[in-house]
Amino acid sequence: MSTQTPDGFEWTDLDRRAVDTARLLAADAVQKVGNGHPGTAMSLAPAAYTIFQKVMRHDPADPEWAGRDRFVLSPGHTSLTLYTQLFLAGYELELDDLKAFRTHGSRTPGHPEYGHTAGVETTTGPLGQGAANAVGMAMAARYERGLFDPEAPEGTSPFDHTVWAIVSDGDLEEGVSAEASSLAGHQKLGNLVFLYDDNHISIEGDTATAFSEDVLKRYEAYGWHTQRIEPTADGDIDVPALYTALKAARAETGRPSIIAMRTIIAWPAPNARNTEASHGSALGADEIAATKRVLGFDPEQSFEVTEEVLRHTRRALDRGAEAHAAWDKRIAEWRAVDPERAALFDRVGKGELPEGWEDALPVFEEGKSVATRAASGKVLQALGPVLPELWGGSADLAGSNNTTIDGTSSFLPEGNPLPEADPYGRTVHFGIREFSMAAEMNGIALHGNTRVYGGTFLVFSDYMRNAVRMSALMQLPVTYVWTHDSIGLGEDGPTHQPVEHLASLRAIPGLNVVRPADANETVVVWAEILKRHATDPAPHGLALTRQGVPTYAPDQDAAKGGYVLRESSTETPEVIIIATGSEVQLAVAARERLEAEGIGTRVVSMPSVEWFEQQPRSYREHVLPPSVRARVAVEAGIGLTWYRFVGDAGRIVSLEHFGASADAKTLFAAFGFTPENVAAAARESLAAARA
């Protein structure tokens, strides 16, 4: 028996059996391991199946295919919603992987992990961020089209595709999703579709405990296209209505779309349905057996998948191959018409930089006072013409962050009144939405084929932190431009002066924090970040000064994270001063005082602790000889980072309290960041080393 609708949708008994198979696989997987989230995976199975089997353009044989649609499961706790569809469609997952759910080393971890499981487009779990990732992917898709095929009529380009995301009540309660959804509506991202699982259940019970707004009215106010579908009489998803809504959402290219879909969690479990217990606990053997009877499955069998069902669902491989072949034909025609952009596409896809790109980098005059934020801005403006794939902006602080790569080209939709508005523009206005900016940058990086950066003040990295952590977890090549990096920002006072932030960010595994000492060091580290994009992808956070700092001669060893900026007059230094950022000038001035006293002093600039620790031991010991125990570290923040570098005889000139409202010169002097105090710390360390 099958259902056919006028718009070409067909729903057969095999489709129903496949959906019920997915429901029970989810229940069995959680029951086997003893923990997990079965209920949502059971109720969402028809929706996820419809997307993967009936609507979405994808090729299970090539999960990285550039022409694919993207799928984001924002409520990552219901990872089985995704894993079951990947298994049924013919991705790399097998039944044994579902049986190994949530166990060590399996390809089915508790939450989907990017780079770990084929077909998983992003790591999700912290609610709301998957929604923001999807917004970033949709932004990247538009920018990619602008890079490679901007003149093509709508819907005809091989770079046209849709970003599909399932979102939950929890996702839409998190503020980050509101930030991202607001921007998506403003940007008129017509290639983005949210399917909202409106199941009224959270861990604490009915969502009426905390959530009562009209979500679709909110999204209508954001500028989204909204639809709602009602369940069938028995409480299940009305699949034909869902298919019609998904098609309508895909056809709406002038606005992002959201479809609200009322579901019954754990449907059709006789007793567990519509309960908070089914959200995060195994159903129990008796309830699973009862559910299997309801669905016509053998209650004595677990992980039951018939060959007939698998043959039916694995036809997704054939459909994927056909879609891929059609795309290959279109891309070949595009290459023939536009070989120059095709060459750009190939270079960018490989993560390569164009020949001679470094010739565009600026060199700053020694001795001049230049803020490193200003130097960073000059680097971006210089690279803009030679790296068209590089784009980004700021959380409404572009003038302060110096993140405007092209002031004549803003990434804004058609109809925006700004004269520089361009749907394919270079400069992104993220708005005062730091958290979603970072999560959107993750989505942009995950989408591929561009390079993204985003700026705000270093102190506001607190707003971004969980998304920064996610970029580190996924090892995404995003670049955070964090300016106003210390008490040196001055009169704005302690609310805006970062103190604990450098140490706190360095504590995130996989994040490289880079704090250059001067303008030329800023150039070198920017170049190193770009070189690492393909060879050693990882997020980087640049910490840049508001105030001017002296400019030194360029030294390419800055790319090693730490290097000898000023050498000792003695063959072996008696004391080493390690400094970062604006405090390097204090180390240099202190060295002059110490050398005048006959104390051989080496100054090490260490823009990136992480890069330095990646160097061979021989290099690290050349820069910081173990025999030299007298050491001083200088940084205008808490000293937590530096204890392992200075040792038991060392001293740290740091800031172990919040700042104050005053000009930078006054604050540095008041808090002991002076050449005299650094030199005094060096003498103390020398005495301790000799004791």
C-alpha cells in the first residue's frame, strides 16, 4: 500500500517499515548501552527519513561532495536521529556501529562529532549552536556562489544548495539561536530551512515550565517564512504534509524558512510517549517489547533490520550517484565557460595560497609607534585583493577592531539601503552578537571553500567562549581578531579590560592564542595563520593592542611562537626575560638597564605559547636554555601561563586583580608594568637562582 500526492510524493509500506526500523534501532541502542536519549529519535524518525530519503541532495558514497546540501542536527543529544539515517542511507555506518552506541572508540558517540563519523557536518550538543552553525553554512554558501558563479540565474548554479537543520525547543530557548536567527532573517538567507521539533518536552517536564512564546510569530518578526504542520490523528508526524512544507521552504529563496512540527516524544511507545523520562533514559525492556508489538516487530529481536528495508533505503546511494553525476556535468560546463574562476575554485578547495601572495604583505618602519590592531587591519586590506576567499567582519566594532577588509563591499542582501551592500560582499556585519558570530564562523569554516575571521574586544571573548571551544574541538581554521587586549585600552575601565582572558583561552586545548609584540610581528603571525589553514587547521585567536607600541625589525622566527628578540651581551645569558604583546617593549627597556649593570640579558618575545611548544625540543632549549634558571615573564594579565616557563627561581610580572579607569600610561605604571620593575624582578630571580 502506498500514498501518492499531487506534488509527486510517494510513501510506501516499505517507507513506513524503514521509519519504524529507525525508531526501534534508537530504542534498542539506548537500551543496550543503558543510557542516552531515545524519545526524540523515535518521534523524529519520519522527519529525518523524509529529509534524507525524499528531499535532501546528498551522496552517501561521497560525504564531502562539494555540491551536496548540508544537514545539521542541532539537538545533538538525539544523535541517533542522525546515525540511523546515515546507516539506512548507506554512509559508512553499519549495524554494529549502532550496537556500539556511546561506547569507547565507536563511530556513534553520544553526540555527533565532526570528523569522527562520515555524514556528520558539525559537532552538536551545546544547544543553539547547531542552529547558528547552519546560519553560518548558509552565509558561506552565498559567499561561495559569489566567488565562483555570481552571474548565474537563481537555482541554476552548481553552487546553489540548501542547508537543512532540525532544531528543538532547547535550541530555540538558547540565546545564541536568537542571535543567529535574527541575523539570518536580516540577511534573507533563502537557502536555509529549520525544522522545529515542537514536542513540548524538556528534562524538567512540559516546556510550559519555562517556554510559552509563539515561536513562529517570533520568527516572522525576524523576517522568516513560517509554516506549521499538525500531527495525524494518532499523534504521529503527517509525512505528506511535512514533505509539502519542506518543498515550499526550499522554493522560498527570498527568506529563511522555519517549519514548526508538533510531535509526541517517544511515539508510539504505549507508556513512555509524551514523558520527560523518555527524553534522557532508556525505555526499559518491557516498554520496548510493547512498542515492537505496536509496530508489528518481533519483541524478542533487537536491532532488527530486514534485507528488504535495507535494499529500499540504500537506493539513496543510486539517487546520490545520479545527483552527483548531474552536478559533475554542470560543473564541467561551468569550468569550460569560466576557467579563471575554475582555477580559483580548485586552489581554494585545496586550501592553497596563490603564488606570490606574501609579496602583498606590508612591512612597517622600525621605531614607529603602531597599534597591533592597526597593523592587523593593514594586513587584511593588503591581502584582500590577492585572497578573494578571505572574508569576515566584526560584532559591530569594525572601526575599533580594524576588521574591514573592503569598505566598499558589505555582505548584505539585495534591497539593503546601504550603498556598499552586496549579496556577495567581503565585509560581514555580525551585529552585537558575539556568541552567534563565533558559532556562525564555525559554520562558515565547516561549509568549506572560504577563509573567515571575526572580531570583537578580547574581554568579550567571554560571550563567545563555548563556540570558541567548539571550534577547538572540531579543529576548524577560524581566526578570532580580539583587540583591546589589556589594561592598555585605558579609560573604559575594568569592565572592558581583560585580565584573566589570555590564560583562560590558552587553557582551551587546540586553540592557538597569538599576541604579537609589534606591527611587523603581527604581519608574520597573520601569514603563519594563513599558511596553517590547510596543513595544520586549528582556530587562532589574535590578541591585539589598542595603543601604539614600538616597531622592531621583522623576524620570521615569530612564526615559531617564541624567539630571541634581543640577545645577551654574554655568550650565555645570565637572565632571560619572556614577554608578549605590548609588554615586550618593557622587557627590551629593562634589558638595557640590566646590560648597563653588566648583567647579560636575553629578551624572548613569545607571541604564541602553543606554537612555541610545537617546536622541536632543540629549538625550545636554544631559546630558553635549561641552564639559565634566572627568568622573568611579563604579561599584563594573570600569570597562570608562565609558571612552567620561569621555574622555581623565576619571577612573573603580572596582573592578579581587575584594572581601573585611567589612561594606559597611568595604569601600567600604577600596576608595576615598568622597565624598572621588570629589571628589579630580574635581579630577584638572579639572586634566587644563585642561592
